[in-house]
Amino acid sequence: MSAIQITFITDFLPSFEKKVTKQGRIQRFSPRVEIEWMPMIRMLTVVVFIFCSVQSSEAKDSLSFWKTNSFQKEIREDGRIRLSTEIEVFGEPKTVEVIFTPDVEEFAPIILQNSIRLIPVIARFLGIAPKQGVYTITHLSDKSTARNEGNTVLIPFNYPDPKKALPIPLLYHEIDHWWFGQNPRFISEGVSSFLPLALHHSGQLTLTPDEILEILNWWGFYNPTILKDIPLGDMEFKNLNEEESFSLHYQKTFKIQYILFQELGHDGYLKFLKSIIDYESMSEHFVQSVGVSQKTEGILNLLNQTKQINWKKILSGWLLTKDYSGVSISEWKDTDLDGLMDVEERYLGTNIKLSDTDKDGLNDGAEVALGTNPLVPDSPNIFENRLEINGPVLDGNASDWDFISKKKVATSLANPKIAGHFDLVMFQYFLVDDILYGFLKTRELPRIDKTTKGFYYFFVDQSTAAKTEGFGFWYASDARIGWEIRKEGSPEVVYGKVGEGFEFKIKIPKSDPKPKKLIPILRKTENVGFWRDYIPIEIEK
């Protein structure tokens, strides 16, 4: 087994949904990315230059490929807008452009910035790029599936939240198809989804913890279920509904690439990807794959050339045979609730039955997230220093809270008025600047069917008696999703982590002096949806 240690534990909370198809029905949720931009400089001419502020180190690295630090804006005859810039790939000028309708103009700079951040990095990593001189990303305004048609990538610029720019997983997936667009699908779809993480863990692209969690949730890494689970191989799957198709073609292929990356290591995985590419023959828009004719057996041969191990056993159940005899799909669960999937613990060497393998007081997932070794005991001072600065690790486990100064809120059930009806049995929180970290634990709740959701907690601004603002936590009927929030009547998402409790992170305006309170709702009966009373818990800033 490879000794490469990769973790997908992060400390970011979301608010973007993931879909059943690349652009279809909602199935799961993933985080929001927010990029700060300097105010746009608008000019009363057809051409407008927008000067952007680049904050991240990886974006600054990508800027070495730029010929100019400005975006050029043009109004097209059809009423759509074109925003473009030039980059250099292997010393040649390339244009990256986004084309969109005026209603999504505010999101276009983010889409363009994220695109120019990735394209040169892939080319440098693989040593090849499509021949085309222009990379076009076009806003998809209808409800058709996001796709890469070669001459353009078609994606919705403001999906799934119409008030936010599209997060990077779908954008990067479609961009990656310029390099990996051919069958077999466990390569074309899987690599296109996983490649940003491979670039990150290989030191080529620096993703934030927010973005890593975003990618993992979008492609279902934490989803243990593969609906209609069958080996992918060279089979053509027919009569699949959208959910089954996404489960096979995206969730399962993503997991396959995770296994390959772990088994091959950073350098081996790069060597394998390069072996797929035919560097002598490619089309105008796509880098062709030698695996097209060889299919699964051809890919297995390439894997053996990269590293000689029993690939047929490792990938049984994934590609060739129905039964899993190597890495099993059943390992995509967190047996000890330490914030790590069992398959992650397989490669880390930690104990899947002990949440704290080295018994130093901090669970394995939190240690990996903090950058300490879960196999070697550490001093409490190390944990205290890092947690006080960065806040708790969102892993659904409360062990790291013991190392920070926190507010503890007792939830007494002594009052006969509420005895037996108070769902909340633990709530604690920690403030770092304007970020509130919270940990909730409830009684075991009555079963919720697919059509019913329970409104359990309400976080509000009670500064005036006339108006109450805030959002409520709802427990979703799908336990894999966990909790979501309702804000001003519209659904958003607090992904957090569900483990021994529910751990979340939300932003509170730093300049707002108004008191904030958490309102635990008390159930009147065992039936979901009937409420009796509440006891406010004030958040002290």
C-alpha cells in the first residue's frame, strides 16, 4: 500500500448544493467560495477594463502566465457580453474568454479568474495543451446539462444559488475535459473531477480548505451509497435515472481516482495520467486518449507499467467484477466517528475502531486537519495554539473543543414545563473574530419520512421586539445531508459535519452590536412539526 497521506478533512462550511447530474436535480451539498474583487472601473465605451485583486498564492503563481493584468469587456451584437484576457501557455499567447448575458455579469469575473487560475497549471503539469488559441466558457441559461463541446465550455454562471457564482468543482470538471474527454468514462469523468485535488496534493495548485471540501462534497466523496452498484468496466449502462447515473458515472469514478492516487502516489499518478495521453495526435480542441481503443484492459496495462501490483484485485468491484476483494465501497463510512472515512484511515494507517489512535486526546481527523500526526502523541500546547487561532475542526467530534477556551451552555431539563420535550442536550460555541463555531447534540429524533422535515433550531437577532431575523436549522430527511438552514424563506445549506453531534460554522457581522441568540425549539409531542416553547441562548461576542 502507498504511504501517501492525503486527508479531505477541512474546516469550511458551505452553502452550495450538489446535483445528481453535472447540472441536474439536487442530491447533496457543497460549500460556497467567496472571492473579493476591487470595485469594477466602468467606462462609457464599448471596451471596459476590470482590474482585479488577486488574494491567493496559487492565483499569484498563475499570474506568471499572464500577458496583462486586465480583463477586456466587449458588448456583442447579440446583446451578450464578452470578458477576456490573455495568458501564456508554453510561451504561446492564449485567450481565455467568458461569454454571458447581462443578468449574470457580476459573476463573470469570478468565472474568468478561476479559469485562468487552472488552465496554465494543467498544461504545465501534463506537458501538453489543446491546440486552440481561445478557451471559451459560455453561460448556460437554459436547463440543459453542463458540458464541454470543444469550442466552448457551457456552464451556468450562477448555479445552484442564483445569487452566487458557480463554485469551482463543475467549472474545473468541464475545463479538465479539454485534456480528458474520452472513454472509458471512469477515466474521462473521474479524472476530470479529481484532477484539481491531484494538482493540489502534488504541489502544483494550492486549493484552500474551503475549496477542497467543496470538491469532495460536489462529487460525493462522503456519500457512502452507490445506487445500483455495478462494476464500470466497458459496459454501457442504459435505463438509468439521473440519480443512478450520477452515482455511477461521477461518484464512483471519483472514488476510483482517489484509490489510484493513493496507490500510485503523487509522482506515480502523474506518470499514469501522462501515459493515457497521446502526445503525437490530438484534435484542435481535445487532447486525445490512447485508452480509447484499449478501454479497461488497456488502462490496467498502463497501471501495471506505472506500478506492478495486483490492480485487478484492488479494483475488483470497481471495474471488472461485481464483488469487492481489494478496497471496498463499504470503507466509505466513518466507523469510529473521528472525521475520517475508513478508506482514509486505511491509507493513513490509523485505527478505524479508535477515534484517537495515538491516545493524545485529539481525534484522528482533527489531527490530520491541524497538520499533526495521528500516529504520534502530541503536546496539548500544539493543539491549543492552533485551535485558538483557527477555530475547531469541523468533523462532528467534540474532542478538539477540550483544547480551546469555549463557552458552554447547559441545557437543563429540570423545568417540568419542558421535561421530556427538549431536543437539545448540548450546545457549545466558540467565536474567532466574526466566525461562530457551534456544536449541537440532540436527543435521538423521531424518524422523518422523505416528505417531512423538522424545524429544530433558530438562530436570531432579537435586538427589536418588532422584528426577528435569522435562520433555522432543519434536519434533512436524508441523513447523509445532515442539516440545512432556511433563511428568509429560502433554503441554504450548513454542511458542517454530522458525527457524535452536529458541528457548524457561520459568519456573524463583526460590526453588528446587536445581541444574537440561539433558539432551541421544544417539541410538543413525538410528532415532527408540533412545537411547545423555546429557551433563548444568547451568544456573547
